[in-house]
Amino acid sequence: MNNSSVEKIACFTTVLDPYNGITIDAKDLPNSKEEFELNLDFLIEETINKRNLIWIYIDIKRSDFIPITTKKGFFFHSCDEDYILVVKRLKENAIVPTSANHTLGVGAVVINDKKELLVIKEKISTIGFKLPGGHIDNCEMISTACVREVLEETGIHVEFESIISLGHFYPHQFHKSNLYVLCLAKPLSFEINIQDTEEIVDAKWVKIEEYLEDETVLAYSKAVVMASLEYQGFKLANHQTLCHIKRDFELFFPIER
């Protein structure tokens, strides 16, 4: 049994994972269905008593490979707009890690030197003004998404300061949960200039007291604003705790009293 992380089996380049499974990337698949099926049969036979799982990424351009895999006991795990990931258990009780079960969003409390709050009005909204925010993109850091969303929706440049609140909502889009991260951000500019005019119809600075007294504003938004006035939240602190990890990360810690 080969315990190296990369192994060539039939025409496939396989990569070993922590679950004793092997992964095959879409770029390493053969060109024809016939070649794919022949090599897949050999792969299963060679690994059935050695590994727990087989993972295969299938590019949308090779979707004709999907029926071949499902016929051989693979099932759908997750996907994106240009690929699907299928997996096969080689052992009955093999653990299959859960696919992504939530979406991520970010919002921002932005208060200027005049004690005014930055708020927006969405086209699809049936309620009053809300805090700027939106989806966190794939591979995007929380602090980066916060700065980007505020700029797109209001034209205001901000500097991320801290995390004030974390909300968990279910059900949300696509039968998933939603984690919504509310941040405190410092404004670096003042003039409103909406960039995302397809979704945002208005943006403005409003007195904090006026916003908190507005009956059309959600109680949730008011609670977040009040928390930002009372607490400093969790600050970004990327110190040496995880310096050994060779990937992007953000660490947030509560601020000392």
C-alpha cells in the first residue's frame, strides 16, 4: 500500500486526504467516456481494500462523465457553477465530511464624527433603511468583504475595525443556514456615491438617535447599532498563533478592558 500523498493509479493522479480517501482533480480526467470508465473500474478495484473514499471533480464541460460515476456508486457531494464533486464510499461506514451548509454575509456599522450612521435602502426591500452589507465572496476575508460591500453600496471608503455581532439564520437560500457578521468600520470619506445602482436605491447619513427611533427600522438593526455604541467587539489580531498555516486566515479576539 502506497502511503505517499500523491499516487498514479491507472490514468489518474490521486491525492491522499486525512480521511484515507483519494481525490482526483478535473484536469486529470481522460478525454473520452470509454477511457474514463475503463480506468475508473481499475481504480476502484485497486483501492477498494486500501482506501475509504474516492473523490472526483468533474468539470461542467465533461458532465457526460456523471452518469458513469453514479452507475458505479458515486453520489453528489457539492458543486459550483463550473464543476460537481462526486464521492464513493469504498467502506460502508467511511466518514464523508459535510459539504458547505451555510452562506456567509457581512454588514457594517459606520459612524462618522458627526455621530451620523451610514444606511442604505434596497430596491427589493419593503422595510426602512438598513445597514450596508451583502454576501462574502468565495475566498474573501471578512474584513475585505466589509470594506468592499460598503464601497459598492454607498461609495464610502471605510477601514475595518472589529466584529460586533454574529447572527445565524435558518432556513436561508438554497436550504442552507446563513451566518451574518456585523462589523464596526471607520469611515475614511463622507460623500455618498452609490456604485451598485442595480440593488441600492438610496444611501445616506442619518443621526443615530433618529435611526433608533424610526419605527420602519428592524429591531435587529437597532440592536446591532446599540451594541456598537456600547462594546468594542472582536478585533482582528493575526499574530503568530497560526503562523505555521500556509493559507489566508483571520483571527478575532475580544478587546481587553
